[in-house]
Amino acid sequence: MKAMIFAAGKGTRLEPFSRTLPKALLPLRGRRAIDWTLLRLREAGVDEVIINLHHRGEKIRAYLGDGGTRGLRISYSPETELLGTGGGLKRVEGFFREGTFLTVNSDVYFELPLARLVQNHRERKAEVTLVLKAGMDTFLYGGIYLDPDGRILPPDRGKTGGGKPHLFTGISILEPAVFPWLDPQPSSVIPAFLRMAAAGRPVFGEVAAGRWEDLGTVANYLSASSIP
């Protein structure tokens, strides 16, 4: 199975830490942040990873190389212009020609049952499964609403339906069917997935149990670093 790690961002909310290091290489509990992500992906059955690069991207490439020392095959997608998650994923469409794959933001730490979530995604014959957390503040990222069957609802329907929003973890389980919906210009994946949901495509959210922590701000990074 393949995966993409989004690591191109400038990490402006993490300054001054991100001035000299990309956020993916920040120290975290005895490793670099991206090492934890690669470990979780490998545990879930991923053996090939592509990482998009921009800010201090050469340091990520120098640190990870071809991934052989980590039991993975790693390749890279350098971006001269930041493309966001939507444009960045669309740019590497050829890497994901067939089969289920995962995408993960580089500024999160997680201990979630990815292998089981992938199995559930396949059993549902989903084209998109967003991994969600319940009971967390959705102000920063916006909330994802679900119907009783776990399908993602457009925000207007979710709000009027009285449901509670869930936090998107930055982890997605996807099929190649998503690529016609993605914008090659700088963009986020979320509007594309919401368009798919509105068109009746099998787009689901799954609320996962387990530890998940945002590393995207100085306060959050310091908090995550201090928890054993």
C-alpha cells in the first residue's frame, strides 16, 4: 500500500522553531516528528511513501533518503509553488494509479488503528474516508458532519441537522477515483471531497479512538513534546 505525507508547508505558526527546520523534522519524544508518522504507516501495511517538499525540503530528503533504513521506499515531489493538499495530491496522481492509499499531514502525532480503518474503508467500498476525532475543538480546522450511516454531509446540511461536528485529523484513506475531483491549482482536498459527497459518491468519515495531537502551533507542539 502507498501513502503521501504532506510536508511542504512553511510552518509559520511554528516560528521560531520552523525557521531553520521543516516542521516534519522537529524533535518529538526522542525522534523526529516524521519518524513517528512513517512508523505508524509501516505498521498499517504501507511500504511506499511519497512526500511533497517546499520549505527546507532538502533537509527532509537528506534525512530520510530513499527510506531503505526505515523499511520503506520513499520518493519526493518538490513544489516550487505551494500547492496545498489538493494541488499537491493531484500533482502526484501517477504515483497512485491503482488501489487504496493514505494521506497524512506532517504536523500531527497519532496512535490510531490505521489498519482497521483501512479495512473498514474497503468493506464500505468507500472512495474517501476521513479519519475524525470527536469531542475536540473544531474552530481551527472547521468541522466535519456525518449522517447516521457515517457519510459526510455538506456543512449547511450538517449544521441545520443539529449534529455535532467532528475534527478532521489530517489523515485520509482514499481511492484513485478522487483524482478527477481534485484541482491542480493550489487548493485543499476538503472542498473536493465535499463536492464528491454532494454528488452522491461514497464519501465517509470515521471517528477513531486513540491518541491524536496537533503539532501545528508552538503551544501544541510544546504540549505534545511534554507528554510521554
